[in-house]
Amino acid sequence: MSTIPVIDISHIILQQQGNNNDFSSREETKISALIIDALQEHGFFNLTGHNIEDSLFQKVFQRSKAFFLLPYGEKSAYLMRGFEAFNKFGYVPNKLEKFDSKKPCDLKEAFDFMPAIATNQTFHKIKIFTDMQSELFEKFQKLTLFLLQLISVGLNDRENIISQSHNEIGNENNWTTLRTLYYPTLNEKECTERVWCSEHTDYGSITLLYQDHVGGLQVLNACGDYIPVVPRKNSIVVNAADLLERWSAGRIKSIKHRVVVNNPKSSRQSIAFFCQPNNDVNIEPLFSSKDEVILDCYKQSVLTSEYLNKKIQNTWPKD
Ligand SMILES: O=C(O)CCC(=O)C(=O)O
Ligand SMILES: [Fe+2]
């Protein structure tokens, strides 16, 4: 496998806009099977025909870049307050997070946005930026719920446990986060590693990612080789994360990925929507049919909030 599949949802998304909430049409069943196959085999796919306008992504890119290019003194007024998942709002400086404990810190800056926290803040100076993030958050939220419904159909989750477990996105009981990322240009010394963001898997249910034209995202394939996820115009990269893998008892894979530096003289931007189940959801394999053999590593249920906090704390400095 040298590339990830492309899935076009334009037909079914139009039907849904007409308020048809029936997910059993032939077209939907077909698309949900394609999604499950892609997540099962590659953990990733490129989504096209979604209904988020490219101009909104471009506007968020512009606003974020303007923010990230401010002097540190100004950005530090918005520093993220702590590493707990419920605090994930604000600026994350360069070389702070470490996805791989054996490697140097990641060479990236980020701004995390959660509506429940944003509404408690009065950041007048960056209001246009946060308003825009709020608009994008809502659109990603709708699209994500739509994809989760298709995943529920494809996994034969008749009670819609997966999609129902995300009904509090945007509220305090759910830590779904919109993150805008900025990967700066690098000097020769920093370049020796040639990695902007080290190898990791994502933590929650699914991640939606919009990347600019620079490239650098790579995904591990079944042979253990990293393959590039080449930027495609108007498409969103979707990948499965750890909790969805657990829910599906390993049928769906949360695959390792990283961002390498293609060109140290060019900065890179991306926007990630990290979709998480509600905090109080216990994740355990959905299938209990007698024929289904469940591997030991998935048998123990995990509480979403505990899992996310543990993973996020591991990426932050220890002192
Ligand atoms: O920026 C990217 O392309 C991917 C970033 C990523 O994988 C992450 O932040 O979890
Ligand atoms: Fe990731």
C-alpha cells in the first residue's frame, strides 16, 4: 500500500442536508462499508465531497498564521493553563509537547479551541480568530457526527452507541478539540532530526485534518514503511484513534503517523479536529457475539476522561 484511499461522500451529504436522517439507503450502506474497510486496512482515508468550504479553512489559516507570527511575549498571554484535557484551550509554544518520549520535543506551535472554555474567556484582541475557530468547530462537529453515524452503521452498532456517545461535543463533558498547528521553518541544527511532529497515534475516536500544500504527513503501512499523505485540494484526512480501535475490538486500527520536514525553508500549517467520546463514556468492545474472539488487550474497559488525561499528560514536560 503506497497511498490511502479516497472516499467521496457528496451524494449522501446532500441527502442529509434535506433532513433525511435515515442511514439505511443503499448509497449510505455502500459508503459506510468503504469507510470501515479503509479504517480497517489503513486507519486513514481522504474524504472528499464534504460540505466545508475551502475558503473557511483558508481564513482560519490566515488568522492562525498572523497569531503564530506575533512575538512570544504577546502569544504567551494566551498560554494553555495546564496539561489536563479539560484545560485544552489556548497557546501551546514550540518545543513543549513530546509525542515520543525517546525523541526531542516536537517542532510545532499550536492553538487549542474548545467552545465550552472559549465562552468563559474574553480575549478581545484575538476575537476574530476565536470567532472563526468557533464557526469551523461547529462545521467539523456536524461532519464528524455524520461520519460517526456511518461508522456505527458499518460496525453493525444497531443502538448507535458510538455516535450517541458524542452527543455532548462542545460542552464541558466532552473534550473534543479544534487545534490549529504551525510548523516553523528550521535552521540547520534543528533540521538534523527532520521531524516536525514525532510518531504517535491519536487518542480519541476519529481525527479530521486539513493540511496546506506543503506536505510532510506520513502514515505507517502494514509493511512497516512510512508512506506520505500527499495534500489533496478540498479534501480532509480522516483517521481512527485509540478509543475507536478499542470500541471495535481492534477491527479498526489507530495507526501511527508523524510529520517530517520536506523543506526546512517552508513553514507548514494544518488544522486538526480531535473528536473524543463524552468523558463519562466507558469504552468496551461493542461486539459480544459468541463467535467473536476478543483479544485480552481490549477486554478491560477504559473511561474516556481517564484515558485522555493520561495520554495528554504524557506529552507534556514532567517538571
Ligand atoms: O499536522 C499534521 O499533519 C498532523 C498532526 C498530528 O498528527 C497531530 O497533531 O496529532
Ligand atoms: Fe496525530
